[in-house]
Amino acid sequence: MRKEKKKSKKKEDKTEDVIEGEAIILSRKSMVLDPKKGLVWMDSQELEKKQKVSSLIEQGNAYHSSGNINSAAQCYSQALNLDPNNIVAKRNLGLIFLDVRQFEKAEQLFREILHIDPAHAPTLNSMSAMFITLQKYKQASEFVDKALAADPSNEHSINNKLNVLKALELYNELIPYAEEILSANKLTTPDKQIFACYSLMIAYRMTNKLEKAIQTGNKGLDIVKKTNLQQGLIFISYELGIIYLTQKKFSEALSIIKPAIAIAPSHPGLLDTLGDAYFNLKQYREALQCYQAIRINQPQFMQQTQEKILRTKKMLGQR
């Protein structure tokens, strides 16, 4: 019995277990946790490289969060030099290229990821977002459908789907999709809930379901009140203003637009809607002020606004 105990003790002394991060160092090799393969043995040099790549990605993320995109890009590039197939580094670098509108470089990195993992939902979503930015909505639709197939609950993908359906004017598809999304509470972030309301309002208006559009707009305003999201107030108020103008409810249009215009006094859509409401209420001086503000603050819309300015001046007896 004593001899057996001695052997056992000797065996225990021979092997030292040291925990470092996710690795258990055993002699020259380490056991590490691979997300896809589970626990695997890794050479110490491989482990060192893996840790260096992870450190570079974390450093890159910190730089990116602070707005230092050049340093972030360098970190991700260095990580890829060590591990050319690292999906996280590839996607993060691709997102930087997306931010600076270098779309070809972003697309190349995203396609490399999809070659490694065709169902990688975040990258599929990034591809759809890129094509939305480029206004290539049919290509965006292809990737957003794949992203939703891979991860049906991804809120960015849901948001992109709404964006694509709205841009392609597929309102008969958008309405049931958005209704189901909102009724099932599939969106948890208020900004995306508001965007879903806004998209549904447009679809209702374009299919002449104005009362439903107003109900949805009021639901959007309730979310705005709870969260104080000013951008959401601008979106919802603008669309409600258009609907009230369509219904010839000009006083309602004024009351809904005024709080939004206080937040965004140079917004051309809000100014135009407010001007039209004033004009139809025969408050021509106020209407003229709105139209002239567009010309001053947003000269790119001057041509569309000039006709309204001339018409309003005529009503005031001006030239």
C-alpha cells in the first residue's frame, strides 16, 4: 500500500496544472476551448499566437470605440497577418471600410468571411446594410433574407428587411411583416421599434389606410415619450404631418410638426410640411418663412421650393 501511494505522489508531482485564461498548460502543450471544436490540444507557440491575435482585436475594439479608426484598422490588420482566417478581425476591419465608404474593400472582406462560414449572420447583415447604403436594394434583399434565415431574431436584420421592403415599395409585404414584428414584440430597442412604426406608417399611407397609419404613429409617439428619442420624434411627426395634410387636417398637421421643428429647425421635410399647413390655413406669412428657411438652410432643395415661394408671395401681394 505504501509503495502504491509513493508512486501516485510521484506521478502527481510530475505533472503541474497551471490555469492561464481559458488554457490548461500541460507540459509543452495546452488544452484550449475552441468555439467550434470544443477542447483541443494546442502547441505553446500556437497558443501564444492565438493570445496575441485576441489581444490585438481587443486593442482594435478599444481604438474603434474611441473613434481612432486608423489605429483600430492597424490592429485588425496585424491580427490578420498572424491569423488570415480570423472572422472577427476580418469583419471589424470590413466595418471600418464601410464607415469610411470604401465599399469594395469592405465587400471583399465580408465575402472572404462568407467563404469560410456562409451562414455567418453578422456578416450577412453587414452585406445587406452595405447594399442598402449603396441603394442596391435587390442585392440587399438577398443578403438580409439569408441573415434572417441564420438568425431570425437579429434586430439589425429585421431593421434592414423593413428598410429594403420600404425602398422597393413592396408595401403589401411590408405591412404584414411589420405588423407581426410589432405585435410579437420582436424588437427590444426603442429606436428600432420607432423605425418599424415609421416604415409601417408609410406602407399604410401608400395603400390609403390612413387611420391605421395614424394609430401606428401614435404608438410611435408613445415610445418617443417613454424614451425621449428626439430622432424618433422627427421621423414620426414628419410622417404624421404628411398624413394630416392628405386628410386636409391642417391644424392637426401644425400641432404635430411644431414640437419636431423645435428640435430640427432646418429639417427640409418638416419645414415644407409646416409651410403647406400654414398655406392651407391662409397664414401666408408663416408659410413664406418656412419655405424661405428651406432655401437658406438647404439650398439643394431651392428649385423644388421656389415655386411655393412665388405662389405664397403672390397671395401676399408681393413680387
